[in-house]
Amino acid sequence: MLDEKKDGFRKALREINNLPTLPGIVSKLTKMAEDPDTTTEQMGKVISKDHILAAKLLKLVNSAFYGFPQRISSLDSAIILLGFNVIKSLIISASIFEFMEEQDVELWEHSLGCAVVCSVLAKRLGVSDPEEVSTAGLIHDIGKVAIKMELPKENEMIGQLVTERQISRYEAEQEVLGLQHAEVGGWLAKSWNLPGKLVEPISCHHDPRLAKNEQLASAIVHFSDIVIRGLGYGHADDIWVPPLSQRAWRLLDISPEDLDQVLDEIEEKLWDVKGFSLEIQANTDGAVTS
Amino acid sequence: MARILVVGNGDLISADCRVVLEAKGYQLIFCSELSAAVGVILEDPPDLLIVERGFKGDSDLRLVKVAGSCLQKAFMPILLVVHDSMLPLDWSLFPVDDILRIPFSPEVLLTRLQLAESRMVRLFDNNPLSKLPGNTSIIKAITRVLDSGDRYGVCYVDIDNFKPYNDRYGFSQGDEVILMVARLIVNTVEEIARDGSFVGHVGGDDFVFVVKRDMVDQVCRKILSNFSVVRNIFISPEDLKVGAFIGQDRLGRDTKFELLSISIAVVCTEDNNFKHYGEVSASASQLKSFVKKKSGNNYMIDRRGSYHPVSIPRSDNKDHS
């Protein structure tokens, strides 16, 4: 891979400023914003179920203008600090997928599912701020959206490689771009001034050995990504379940009995998420036909 | 140099105007979509906004409202570009600062922009950190509610243990805490009690907000509970573990301080029959010394000389399930 070409990709990806969201989510939030009885918390709950809006919210609250650079990693706090009016404006500024494909919905479901698994695991492992890990899980694949939007041609080539050669998306990205979505997501998070506690788990979710300060959070996101793929919940544009890092597995130190319990808890929580997903997709169909 | 966001159709600013403005060092950003324009205002707010009346249906109105509703940016002058045929307009619906009549020459445009900028500087009574109105506006706001004869609560907020916190964590993090509290107050007041309300920054860690009497409890509770959600972000893991920190008191002796909390002293206007704002602030400082003696997040309402303290249970262990 020519370094020059790779630098070109990097440059294109770095300049991204508006990633598209699912129309169903935006139309739900628009309706909520128009209702005078809607509270900030209610809107926050919906935003915390969307990887793109959650990333935008964190980008905003950590921007130099709002005055808390690299400080805010929790969506609850971001919502309290930004307030109802800014959140409403964020919804107006949201861009929507022009042509939404099934993959976009799948990736969204995968992200949301991953956040659920992260939250269950983080609580079980006694992490001091489980919400933070769950947020990292929600936005861990943001690099995939960026690649799709900024490099559509290359993204198609990656898709073809995956089907033709039956390789993982990660490998195909490496071959076509010389970089992969975890790295891309990590840069984006960093350039948006997000705290290191979110940046590392995103950039290291395929190779948690690379994590320096956030080893446990990175291991949790890594393992959750695998669990949610294994459960067949949203395919994240990949035909394979990613390989498990031995070191991450040792770090998590979960016994098979514990794992059974964790899986039961996850399955239960995923029911709620599935309900929400159906609602959003119904909303989307309505938005397209109307 | 000043950045100007121009929102409307492509030919809103003529090539001549553009050359003149850019020669004067203005940086122009053009948007023809509402969502993109809102994005710029949110993420990288300009110093001035020029909007075309009637652009994309009611997009002009929606944009002006967004700019006005994000309170921290309420000091961005907004110029509305209009045809004479569109006048008169209902200015209560259009919170703009000036109009530009089509056609306009580069000289007129430049003069209007410079005038808008200098007017902003002149009217600026705001705290440079929080951008909230300062003392002159606070006195005006309190006088207004006293004159109205309606029942209002004048609420004095301050941050407990702020001085030792500043010594320990440094000024820049102290500033972040002040900014955080400013946002909490503004956002809560805007959400629950917008009508007739006011938020001001006395200076340092002291704030004042004014809301209708029947909203006082709800607003105070919400500010205190939101504070307990956000506060821990600004405290180191070591101090959180101990739940306190060692600092030096005013005499330089080592003292154990509790982590940051908020106290609110509320004075009710009608109940006390105040005539002058000085009586309000005197009554408040007396009340403040009571509420600050209690540990943790508290607010206290003064009803005709009798104090009613309310403590808010601390929620240090966050559970979002």
C-alpha cells in the first residue's frame, strides 16, 4: 500500500463532520421535541440508543466552545450540561441517510446491542462507571460509518472482498485502505476531543493488547462486540464473528457459570432493545412512504 | 477576526460585498441548508449571523430561534435580509438585532456589521467566563419582579468548598466547575420555568436566578440532583474514594473539606414586602449563612422570616439501570 494513498484516506476521513442517522430515530426525536411535555431526560434516553447522535452529543459537549474538552464521557452528564434547547438544535442539525440500506440498520442494532452487553458486563465486573463503558460500546464502530460515507468506492470494494474471499471485514479494510475501522473510529473520537476513556476502547476494540490506560474497558468492548455478533444480533457488515483475544479473556476473568448468568441477563435486556428497534423501523417506513 | 455565517440563497451577498468584507478581515461562511447552518451555530458559533427572510419556507424563523435559544450564544448579533415588500414584520417573533434592505451596497453592509459589533461591546454586562448577565442586569431583574407585585423566588446559589477546591485542582479546573454550575442553572430554569425567569452571574462561584414562586422547589431540586450526577466528573478518583480532601483553611491550617456541593438561599418577594433590591440581598446573605452550615447539597426558603431547610439526599453511586 502506497503511503501517499493511505494518507489521502486519512485526510478524507479526518475531515468528516456530519455522519448520517437513521430517519426513524430523527423523526421520533423531532416529534418529541415538538411536544411541550417532553423532558430532557426522555430525549436523552432516545439519543443514548443511537450511535451517531450519541457521538455528536459527546463531540459537542467536549468541544472548546462548550468548555469541557476531553472531560465528559457520560451521556447523562452531556445531556444535563447541554440542555434541552441545544439538544433540540442538535436534532435539527442531524443529517439523515439519503439512501438507507439494510446494513445501516444492522450496524445500528449491532452498536446498540454491544452497548447493552458492555453495560451488563461492566456492572458485573464492578467497573466504577459502567455507563462510560456502555457509551464506548455504543460508538465503537463509528469508523465504519465514516468509511462508508467518505470513501464509498473503497467501501464497496471492501464489501466485495468480504463476500468473494470470505474474509473478515477487518482484513478486507486493511487490504483496501491500509487501515481499519477501529483505528479510524479512534482518530475521529480523538479529533472530537472525546476523553481517553472513550478513545482507547474504540481504537483497540479489535486488539485490546494495544490499550495503554483503559485495558479493562477495552477488553469489555472487545468481548461485547464478539458476544453480540455471536448472538446473531445485527451483523455489523461482517460475515465472521471476530476472534477473541486471549489476554482480554484472562483480564475479564469470567467463569463459565458467571457467563451463563450474564448471557441470560443480556438476552432479557435485548428484548427491550428489539422492541425499540421495531418501533424505529416502523417509523422509518412511515417516513419514507409519507 | 470576526466570522460571519451567511444563511440563504447563494447570491445573498454579492461578489462586491464579499470582496469588501474579506478585505476587512471578515471570514464568511455560507450555508443554504437549515441543518448545516444549525450545525455551524452549535459546533463552531460565528460572531455574527446574516439570514435571508423567507429562505426555504420558515427556515429563517427556525434558525433565528435556534440561535436565540442556545442562551450562551444569545450575544451573537443577527441581521435579517429583507425586501421592503416583506415589511412590517412582527419583531416579537423575529428576535433579530437589525435589518438589511435589498439591495444594499458593500459600504452599507460593512457599516451595519461594524455598528452591530460595537453595540454588542457597549451593551455587554456579561460575565466573561459564563457569558451570563452580570450585576447591572441582576439588579434590574430583581427590581422588575419587586415592581411587578407577583410572587417570585430570588435564589442565590453558591458552591460550597470552592476555594479549597480551586487551590487543590487549579484555576482552570475551577473555571470548568463554575461553567458547569452556570449551565446546570440555565438549562434547568429554561426547561422547567422559562416564563418570567432570569439567570445571572454575580461573580466567582456566586449566581442568582429568579423564578416564579410556585416553581422554586422544582427548580432547586432539579439543579441539586443534576449537580450530583455531574459533579464527580470534576473530582479525582482518589478524592472520590475518600469522600473528602485535605486543604488549607483561611489561616493556612490543614483542614479536611467535603467534596463540592451546592447551597441555594431563596428569598420570596411577595411574602416579605420588600421595597428595594438591597433588602432582598441583605435577607439572602443572612439566609445563606444558615444554609451553608449544613453539609451536602441544600436549599432553604425564607418565608416571612422563618427558615425552611431542605436537604437533597446525595446520589454518589450512579445507577442507570
